[in-house]
Amino acid sequence: MSSVKTDRRQKIKWSIRSKVSGTPERPRLSVFRSNTAIYAQLIDDTQGVTLASASTTGLGLKGVKVDNSKEVGKKIAEIASEKGIEACVFDRNGYLYHGNIKALADGAREGGLKF
């Protein structure tokens, strides 16, 4: 059973994905937030490959907090710079650009990613 909240997020997600696509030079930075963790992936949509990923569980952090989200953003930027990726396209995945999502984006920018 789906709720009104998840249906709304799904419609927003489809709208965003119709406009945003990742390439090898400029991959898509996709964010997923659950109740217990936040995840970030750099995806090349032309080949359907995940180039890099980071999460609070991978960093050993507990909970979805603004500080933890910022650390995930910095980590994904660090992994991207090691792989030679300087720019990306941000995919908020239907979530509001607020709180943890904004913190992750700010952390990625601080780490050197451009979007």
C-alpha cells in the first residue's frame, strides 16, 4: 500500500529524472534517505553503472543527522576526486532540498564537487 506522501515523492522523482541524466564526464549524484541512513551514488546513466557510493552505514555513523549527511557529502566528493570526477548533476530523488539533503549537497561542494 502506498501513501499520499510516497506517491507525491514518486511523481516529483519522475519529473526530475525526465530532465536530469548522468554522463561519464558529469555523472548524476543521486541521494536516498531512509529512516536509519542516507546514501549517495554517482551514476553514469549512459552505461547504467554506479561509479562511486557513500553512506552513513559505510562510514560507521549512526542515524540521519545533518552532521552525518555533511560527512557523507564530503566522502562522496573525496571518492569522486580520486576517480577524476570534478562535476556532477544533483538528483535529490524527490526529496525537498532542505535539511539532510541540503547538508549532503553542501558537504559535496566543500569536498570539491561542482554542480
